Amino acid sequence: MQISGAQMVIEAFIAEGVTTVFGYPGGAIMNVYDEIYKQDGFEHILTRHEQAAVHAAEGYAKASGKVGVAMITSGPGFTNAVTGLADAYMDSIPLVVISGQVPMSLIGTDGFQEIDAIGISRPCTKHNYLVTDAKDLPRILKEAFYIANSGRPGPVHVDIPKDVTAQIEEFNYDIELDLETYKPHIKGNPRQIKKAMEAIAKARRPLFYLGGGIINSNAAYEVRELVQKTQIPAVETFMARGVLSYDDPMLISMLGMHGSYAANMAMSETDLVIALGARFDDRVTGKLSEFAKGADIIHVDIDPASISKLVNADYPIVGDVKSVVEDMLESVNLVDSTRYEGWRETIANFDELHPLMYHEDSERIKPQWVIERVGQLLGDDANISTDVGQHQMWAAQFYPFSRPRQWISSGGLGTMGFGFPAAMGVKVAAPEKVSINFTGDGSILMNVQELMTAVEKKIPVINIILNNNYLGMVRQWQTLFYDKRHSETDLSVQPDFVKLSEAFGGIGYRVTTKEEFDAALKDAVEKNVVAFIEVMVERHENVMPMVPAGGSLFNMMLLEKKETK
Amino acid sequence: MTESNERRVVSVIVINEASVLSRITNLFSGRGYNITSLTVAPIPDTKYSRLTIVTAGSVRVIEQITKQLHKLVPVLRVYEHCDMVEKEMALVKFPVTENLTDIDTLCRAYNGKIVNSSENVVIAMVADEPQRVDNFLTVIKRYNPKEIVRSGAVALER
Ligand SMILES: Cc1cc2nc3c(=O)[nH]c(=O)nc-3n(C[C@H](O)[C@H](O)[C@H](O)COP(=O)(O)OP(=O)(O)OC[C@H]3O[C@@H](n4cnc5c(N)ncnc54)[C@H](O)[C@@H]3O)c2cc1C
Ligand SMILES: Cc1ncc(C[n+]2csc(CCOP(=O)(O)OP(=O)(O)O)c2C)c(N)n1
Ligand SMILES: [Mg+2]
């Protein structure tokens, strides 16, 4: 079939099963937008900023496990999207992002809206392409989708000059991909797996260290089985929330900088770390030389570069965590689950000593209460996105996650402005669930224009703004480490968030009591339109416990003890 | 763990395609690895090129470099050499007024010779192990070399 490059993009999307494209048009991508107008194979959602288009695609990908797709124009359209690419790269989110480029004849001439897009995206994508001939387009698009969602997932960027989208060539998408230089390793080495299982059987204080790779690999239920059968306690990274259900007796909590005391102490006392799809991030390990000191490390990861990057692995296993855990289950009878009883007790004692909690000691609502309350009211019925800051950490700590892909948050890049557009993508991917975005009074303003998208496309995201009139996370560091010099973090001057939402056609609530909050949430869920629920929370609350940057996990700042709950 | 900065030679086989070289150099600069020298040329009768990169780092850094290189989509293979034949070429321009017999003798000791002469200058070439090329360049200082160019190392595993 002889079609234009622009039509090829449409045909490839349809062949890949794409149902939603998030994007923003402009000169260099107009040929493709013209074809979007003519087709009805997928829906295009016009965001009001290119950054939001990419974050929405990320939210969609994280909630669905499918490749998220975004489309933008050249120059400023592309540069606006870069934060989204970087975010997806850090968090291993599968995306295909298509950008327009100036015509080939103008490349290199500082043409209007020309920027070296693939030069910019190279360090923040898994792979990228500049398409110089429409004959290559079917193969490149097919490779892009394959690379994005295989191995360690990540964003792939395809930059297409305007004349290439106009060029007419033969289109055939039934191509066998032959990527001889790209062959992800799926199956783990059986001998290594056996050795790892033997090490587990011999260990006295083993600990599962569960990471986001389990979510990528759709392996949460296999991991649940392995944990259940071995009765070995587990900690989750921030990215792994929802791998185990909150009520799983083996789940201690999140570990790391804002992990629970018991989780961090368990990691400090263990003699065998079983790392599954986790990358030993500095927010997790604290001071490396003191991290899990004395423990042997089993490390399962699909990316060989993650293994022994920061912490030396004694049992390195390269492979897809799902396949490896299935193999581990084969020899799970080597493990005597009663063996770790004493260890489980030790951990229970840690947790009793300093449980994850907060004090109800303020006139104002405590931010943690809001998270818990939403958990009580919506629980499994909601998907939870967040922005970045204190509210994000409280959500990670206090929400009762019960399933994988329920938790969507920017971990690696920590991008303020991620939450609202991501929650739109989540809602599109999972319309049957309530899509909540826990956000801050700082973060929400970084993509607030998406109210318009949500109103136009009827995407009823509920944004719960934990308003502390501060860039709270930065304020916390200033309080603790900069002698309370609150430099440029006071957000006393604020918009009227209710009117702001209403100005776009959304709804808004300003809440100062618990009763008002319950009523607002109930009403927002019923009304089913995009909402702001602004909750006036205690301003000076800190996220605790906390491992100061570069400190050891066992050296935490803890919540002050008080008589009252 | 020792963090000694060892010199290392890494060979990389890549598919010949646009911007593959910048992918590799970006990786080095972006992750804070250094490149002492880099050579690249197509492998005859294939669609590949071979790069030889001389770098330095601790064992852990070198391991990361090879893994990260391997992760790049157009990279076919990465060799971290231990037992290799390694050679580098240098060209040196001398004034004709210097003692050319001495220079010629020296060049021969380092697998080279005088390869070009014109009215005012001669150009000498040597090809030897990089360490020996270093020695050569020290020794010829007294003959007032006008210009020196080194090719960077190429290597083959034995
Ligand atoms: C303000 C702030 C504070 C934070 N504090 C904390 C904290 O206290 N605790 C915490 O844990 N995090 C915290 N984070 C998040 C942190 O920055 C990292 O994003 C997070 O720790 C990384 O989680 P992960 O190790 O599970 O890796 P991910 O980023 O999820 O990486 C997944 C790993 O799994 C591998 N993988 C991918 N797919 C597969 C597969 N199919 N099979 C096998 N392996 C696979 C990948 O190669 C990679 O190594 C914080 C972030 C912010 C913004
Ligand atoms: C785009 C971006 N800019 C700056 C930061 C640094 N930063 C991290 S948290 C934070 C404060 C966020 O404030 P708010 O959204 O009100 O959340 P809170 O911490 O108060 O809950 C800032 C400025 C960031 N993560 N992202
Ligand atoms: Mg705030």
C-alpha cells in the first residue's frame, strides 16, 4: 500500500493497538495531525502543554502496562516535552514519543523551530531515531514500540522531518524485527537461581527487597506467592508500592530515606538481601558502606548494568523477574519457612518500638490523616497518583495499596507537575477506578492548565491539594539542616483554588475540618468531574522518620514520642 | 575495595549508523567517565565499525562502562581487553636542519621511519605500543619536533 509518512504513523499506531494519543500540534507535525483528523482508530487527547502530554502518556502506561504514546511538534514543542522523557527514563516507563522536525533540507540551518531534538533526547531516552527516509518509517516505528516495552522498559523518541511525513512510500508493517544488537535477557541462569535458593534456605535473617521492576514485569502475584511460601519478611521501595498488599503479614513497609524504622532496621540487620527488580537508589541505601553491612546479596534484574553498580552482588541473576521468580518457586521446598520465626519476631519488635505513625496534635487537619482517610473511603477503588514533596511521601507511607499499578508517582526524577497529567492518563487507562492525585500547593501550579483538558475530555481526576502554604519538602530540609532559614519556600500568597478550578469548568472545595473533607470527597466522586479538594493542613508537619542524606539507614530521625495518639 | 585508576582498553563493535559515535561519547561524558583516546573505523566488508577506547577507572567503573556501552541499542559487542596486542601511531615533523640520521635510527627502533621530506621539514612515523610511543616522544625532544600527532591506540585480543 502506497501511503504518506504521516499515514504510516497512523497505521502503525493502529497496528500496535494504540487507543489513546496525548499530544499538541504545530507546524512540523501538521501532516500527521491532518491524518489524525481523518481517522477514527484511536482517540487524540489535546493536553494544554507538551510536558503534560508526556506525563499523561506515562500515567497511561503505568496504569495499563501498555506503551504510552505522545505527539509533539518541533522546537519548543519538543523542548517542553523533555522533562517527561527524562521522567520516563528514570522510572523505566515504556513510551513512544513522536516529534515533528523541520524538513530535511532545512536541518542544520537554524531553521524556524529547529532544534537538535535527538541530540537533546539522547541522554534521557532508551533509544531515539531521526527518520531521514519514509522507507525506514515502518521498521523504525515497529522497533520503537518493541524497544520501549521489552527488557528494561523506557521511552523511545522518534523525530520525523516534515518532508518525510509527506513522502509517499510502500507501507508494510508485517516485518520480522531482527535486532541483532538488542536482545534482552529473559531467562535467569538456572544454576545461579538454584544457588540463590540454597542461600535463602541457609540464611537466618533473609529479607526481600522488592523494587519497581516487579511492576514492570507484571510479577507481583508470583512474588506474593514466593513471599507467602517462604514466610520471609519484605520491604518495598517507593516504586514497588502495591507489589504486596498493605495487609500482607510479611510486608514491613517502605524502606529508605522516609521508610519505616522497622523496614530500615530489618535492612540493617539482615544477613541475606533478596533484591528483586530494585536498583539500590541512594534514597534507599543511605550511606552505601553501611547498607546491609554483613549481608550477602541476591540481585535479580533484567538490566545487567543495575547489578553490582552500587552494591556488589554475591548472587547476580540477570533476567526478567517474573521468569526468575517462577523458577525460584520450583525449588521453594528447599526453604523451611519456620526457620525465620525469630527473625520475624525481631522485626515485629522494631515495628512496635517505632511504628509508622503521626500525632493528632494540631487544630488543623494532619496531612497524613487525609491520606489514611482516602484509603479508608476508597481503598482499592482508587488509583493513586501524586506530585512531588511531603504529600508524596505521606501517600507512599500511609495509603493502603492493595495491588500493582495502583500507585503512580515520579520517583527517580521527582518531577513536580507530574501528578495531575499522570492521573489523567491513569483515568483514561482505568476508567472504572477513581483517579486521585495527591498534590501540594506548590506542585499543582506546575501543570494546572490541564484543568482545561480534563474538562474538555471529561476526565474526572480528583486533585487533593494538601495545602501547607509551603514548598513543604524543601521547607522541612531548611528547618532541619539550614537552621530554619526558610529561603523562598513560603507560599502564603496563593490563588483561590476553588475559583481556579471553577474558572476552567471544574469543581472545587476548600476544606478545614474532617467532616468537610468526607463530604467533599463523596461529592466529588459522585459528580464525576475534574475537582480540586483543597485541604488546609498543619503547616509545620515533617515527614518522619527520616534518614538524613548520606546517613546510615539505622541512624534515623524519628517521630517524637507523645502520650496522645 | 581499591579505587585505583587503572588504564583500560575497551573495544566496541557498533552498527554503522548516524549518531552512533555521539551515543558513545555522550555516555562517557554524561556518566563522568574519561576518554584518554578513541579511534574508530569501519570493519571491512561488514555493516559494523570498531572503536578502540582507552579509558581509566576503578574495576567497578570499568565494569559499569562496559555494561552501559552494551546497553546502547546499536552496540553489538564490547571487549574489555586483558591479553591484547596494542599499537599506536605517531607522526612527528622535524626541521631538516636536525640530525636526520639520528632521527631515522631512533624511528627504526620504534617500528618507524622518515616517511616524507620537503624543503624545510621531514615527517617521521612510528607505530608501537602506546607506552613505547611515549618513550619515543621523550627521546626526540632534543631534535626540536615542530608538530606531533598521535593516532590513539588500536588493539586486538590475542
Ligand atoms: C522526595 C523523594 C523521596 C524519596 N524517598 C524514597 C524513599 O524513602 N524510599 C524509596 O524507596 N524511594 C524513595 N524515593 C524514590 C527513589 O528516588 C527511587 O525512585 C526509587 O527508590 C527506585 O525504586 P526501585 O529501586 O524499585 O527502582 P526502579 O526505578 O523502579 O527501577 C526498577 C529496576 O528494576 C529493573 N527492572 C525493570 N524491569 C524489570 C524486569 N522485567 N525484570 C527484572 N528487573 C526489571 C530495572 O532494570 C531497575 O534496575 C524518593 C523520591 C523522591 C522524589
Ligand atoms: C520541577 C521541580 N522543581 C523543584 C523541585 C524541588 N522540590 C521538591 S519537593 C518541593 C516542594 C513541593 O511543594 P508542594 O508541592 O507544596 O508539596 P509539599 O512538600 O508542600 O507537600 C520542591 C520545590 C522538584 N522536585 N521539581
Ligand atoms: Mg506545600
